[in-house]
Amino acid sequence: MNSSFGIAAFRSRTQVLRLEDALRRAGLHAGVISTPRSVAIGCGLSVRFDLNETPQVMAVYRRLNPGALIGFYRVDGYGTRQMKLTPL
């Protein structure tokens, strides 16, 4: 549970699913997770991705331009009391 990864948090579940699908079609590792509570606004779901694929994820996001984005974050210690979110 202490691994680091990136998330894209959205206000809309539809946009979460659109980005996840686009990332997978681009051959990138992606999944849907519950948005950490420290990102208080939003739909409750985020797209999880590998940090080493951040440039490719950002490129897919720019091409897709799904809107309703809250932000991209680095997550450290997901599921622990010491969880930390850092904007990317």
C-alpha cells in the first residue's frame, strides 16, 4: 500500500471512464480508484496511472480534452494515515 502512483481527479464519473478508456487504448496502465478524501470535491472516482507514464498520460489527456478535471496528483502511501498528495 505504500507505493507511489499518479491520479487524475475529475468532477464527473463519465470523464473518469473516458480518460481511463483512452489511456488503455493508448497502451498505458490505468485503472479507476476511489478519490482520496483530501481531494474534497469531485465525483469520488479518479484514474490511477503509473508515475513513469505521466508524460504520455498528459498527452492523452490533452488530445482527449475531457473537461471537468480537478487536477493531476502524485499519491504516496495510499490507504495509510500518512498518505500524501502532491499536485503534478
